[in-house]
Amino acid sequence: MNRFALYLSNAIDVKAHEIRALLWAFVYFFFLLASYYILRPLRDEMGIAAGRENLQWLFTATFFALLVASPVYAYATSRLPRARLIPWVYHFFALNLVAFWALLFFEYEKAAVAKVFFVWVSVFVLFAVSVFWTFMADLFQSEQGKRLFGFIAAGGTAGTMLGSSITVGLSAIIGVASLLLVAAFLLECAIFCAWRLERSTREFSSGQPRPGAAAAVQSPQAKIGGGMFDGLLLLLKSPYLSGIAIWVALLSLAQTFLYFIQQDVVRNASTDPATRTQIFAAMDLGGNILTLLIQLVVTGELIKRLGAGKAAACLPLVFALGFAAACVAPVLGVIVAFQVLQRVANFGFSNPAREIMFTVVEREEKYKAKNIIDTAVLRGGDVVWSWTFTGLRAAGLTASWIAALAVPVALAWMALSLWLGRSQEARSNQLQANGTREGGKA
């Protein structure tokens, strides 16, 4: 074992046979989120340009776009092996970015393109990240996820820092439209890393049982089969998956309410679009620096000690405290601190913990039910909660009162996190027991 591998194994408890796959997963997520975080501030600025009164319509359009895209993706997962499915999904999005570049560069129907771009980015990030974590849940098992998902997530966080820095540093030099080409290039880099990760799986083996059938089913060349609407049926049949779906719906509520409050506060703080874009990008950059440090040093050890449920509960706790603070003082400084802390809790603890929950489900559930949860449930929640927020404001409630109403919801969300954690541990123990019995028979 060389010096770097020895250092890595000591720092994050990675086994020698896992190192190559771990590093390719790290770099894959790095380029993927670097691409997205170039686009994120542009989306948020276009959301303001479209007007806050139109945000709920944009969320609604996103949800309907997902209702079309999700069955198409499910059909593709049924017909294409993993080794072909993942590159094709990302190539499609890269081509979309080139098309948006042309529209923005030539200033074609700027107002309409801004709204379409907002919806497209919202769809893109859900599919891109869902496909990534589905791949991880397919490759790694529960015990490995607890040790390694924090480090893999750190790759994404490092990528967000690069993406935010590119937006802050180059937007005034090369222009907004050209940033889309940079994002497309980084997405193609992610595709290359996904291809190398596929190749590394030939050497990667943990020797632990997987849920599902034989090892051949786990091959990147194996098709999952089934129909395009199977994911919804799988979701409805499983209390465990339904619980994760409710968890995601509550995440949507919290983030949507915070996003609407943020849009109001930032719009009141500055009337300059460039300044507002820099505020969004700087907020991302500050949160990502803290998140990266936590993921590299704390996440793996904390999830191993506490388990997925308690780690997932960190995020609703932060939201409960943050909404309480916003209730008292809905001002820019409070909202910026709230956003930074919830992103740290989300990507530092809760998101890796939630992805670990999918390591103990069947393979078809990973590729189909998980995608519905990550896309349609999340954005469907955005639609419901965005109209709810708009209705509460129309009824005369201020941002402070809406924040106060969200506090008990966040506490119930925290209780759900703990239940899911207990269920995940029980499933993991059952899989290990089944594997032990099968090994004894052999």
C-alpha cells in the first residue's frame, strides 16, 4: 500500500480494495456539483427576474416537467444497463446546456428563456444527483456507506466551491451565457469519471451480501426490467420507502418556505441583479467551505457512531432553530446564517445519512422508487408548499408568522428521522443475518 493509500485508510477507514472506486466516486461528484453550482446562482437570479409572484408557477411547471420526465427515465432504467444509462442521462443534459447557451448568447426571448431555464435547472439537479446516489447505493452497502459516503459527499462539496468560485470570478469577464459552456464541459468530465468508476467495479468487491438476487443482477450490463410505472407501486407498498418519501416532502416544505423568505429579504437588500447573484454565490461558497471541513473530518465517524437516523435528524433540528430565529428577526444576516447552517447540516450529515437508507432496499427500488422520491415527491412538495406559502401571505401572515408555523413541523420531521434510522438498522441487520446463513450453507 503506497503512502497516500495508507493515509486515506487511516483518515476515513477505507479498505484497500475500496480505494479506487472511492476516489473515482469522489471526483465524479466533484465535477457533477461543480457544473450545477455554476448554474445555481444564475437560476436564482432568473427566479427574481421572473418575479416572486411567479415562483409558485415556476415550481408548478417544474413538477409537471418531472411528471413527464420520471416515467421516461423509469422506462430507460428498465431497458438500458447501468453502464449505458448513466452516460446517456448526462450527455442529454450537456446538450441542453449548449442549446441554452445559444438562446442566451443571441438574446432570444430573454424573459421566456429565463423561466424555462429556471425550470430546467430545477429538473437537472434532481435527476443528476439522484442518478449519482442511486449508483452509489447500488455499489456500496450499508456498512460501507456509513464509512465512505461522507468522503464521497465531500467531493461534491469541493465541486460546489469550484462552481461558485467560477460564477463569482468569471461572470463579469466571460458573461452569463458562456458560463453554461463551462458547466457543460464539467458535466462531460463527470461522465468520464462515471465511466472509470464502472470499470473499477470489476475490481471492487466487499464480500458482503446485497439485497436482491444473485451477483449477476448487480452487473453494470444487467437490465433491471419491469415497467415504467413500477416505481410508484414499489413506493406505495413499502412503509419504509413511504417514510423516506414523507421525510423528503417535509424537507421540501422547510426549504421552500426558507427560499421564499430568502427571495423577499435579498430583493429588499439590493436592486442590482449582479449584486444579488454575488450574494447567492457567496452564500453557497461560505456554506460549502464549512460543509467540506465537516465531511472530511466529522461525517463518517459521526454516522458510524450515531447511525443514519440521528444523523438525518440534524437537519430538522437546524430548521426548527432557524425558523425560530427568522420569526424573531427576518433580516438578511439571519437568513444568510440560516441558509449556510442548513446547507452544512444537510450535506454534512443528513443527506449522506438519507442515501445510506437506500443501501438496504432492493435494486429495482433503488432505480425506480428512489428516483420518484428524489424528483416527483420533492418537486411535488415544492408545488404544494409554494402555493401554501403564497396563500398564507395572501391571508395576511408575515414572514415571521410563517416561520413560527414551520417550527413544530420541523420537530415532527425530526421524530420521523429517528424512526427511519431504527428501520434502516433493522433492515441492515437482517441482510447481514441472511448473508451469514447463506455463507454457512455454502
